[in-house]
Amino acid sequence: MAITDWPDDERPRERLLSQGAAALSDAELLAIFLRVGVKGMSAVDLARRLLAHFDNSLTRLCAASAAELTAVNGIGPAKAAQLAATLELARRGLREELRQRPALATPNAVRDWLRLALSPLQHEVFLALWLDAQNRLIADEELFRGTLTQTSVYPREVVKRALARNAAAVILAHNHPSGVAEPSAADELLTRNLKQALALVEVRLVDHFIVAGHAPPLSFAERGLL
């Protein structure tokens, strides 16, 4: 049965308008984006198929390449491109919020942006959010990239980038593709070394986050590890 044949109070679009987006399931929200299904399958059914293809993981879906998306029957290049564009708009919206308001006043925006940027990656990345004296975002920058198990991070290079950005403070982050957010002894040692090196040029280390899987990014500051 096509969605247009459903009762009005059961159609995803009408429910979103009357009850708000939070009332809809992942599949229903995705169905609104897809707009139409395929022969013998409504947009909601197609959305469920698409989610199931990626183990019902929105993170995996959002990280999928165009080739991976179009491998699902009913998803063509146009829908794949639209999905990629939607995700990028979400990233840019969160980045804009960080630029307009102090990062410490918007901790959830910081975490959300880091999850969008890092959680889908299958390789380890170490990045910095450079902040001005009012803790507003100057720029986000990938500093180092490694394998699944190791990234070489050089404090001297981090300090050089801080000076080049004229930063007053920084939030550091890296991902654990293993899905385990707990910091290793090496993570803790690196964080202490970076804090000391940055302090020599009067750049404050605000926090260091580890992003892994679907869990909220782990904060070194909240753990008392800074």
C-alpha cells in the first residue's frame, strides 16, 4: 500500500508537521527524505530496507559511500547525493554554531559535531578545534591520520599549528575505530605531553575527546585526566 493510501494521522509527513520530528522513527524520517518507494514497496518500506542494509546503524548509513548506497535496490545516484548533502549540511550547521557561540557554552554541539565528523571513520584521525580568547571556534583542523591501531602525534607540530592559527585554546579529539572509547595509557601520556607543550606558548588545552561508536564522546576533562 502506498503512503498516500494511509490514513492522514499515520503518514510520516503529516505526523511530523503535527507532532514534531522527534515523534517519528528513524525509518519514517528517512522515508520523508526518500519521498517515494519502489514498485511493491512504500517509502517507509524502502527506508527500512536501507537501514537494515547498514545493520540499522544511522552512523554507518551516513558514512556510506555512493557506491554502497546505490547497491541497495531503489537508491539511485540522485538519492545518494541528496543524503551526502544532507549530512554535510548538518556538519556545517553545527560548525556555524561553534563559530557563533563559545564552545564551552555549547558542549553538546561540540560532541555532536565530533560524532558526525569522526565516528564513521575506519581509520584513526587526530584533530583540533582551535579557539580564540572567547572560546569561539577559529577553525577545525585534521592534524594527523593513522591506521586502525595507531596514530603518530607530534607535540611540536601541534604547537606550530596553534601558533599559526593564533589560537588561545584548543579542544583535541581523536577516534577509536575499534568502538571502545576508553583512553589507553598512551592516550593519557600523549594528552599530558600536549598540555605541557601548549602551555609553553600559552595555549590552553580545554579538553580532549575520544569518539567511538554510538556512545557520547568521552571527555578527558570530565574524567579528571587533564
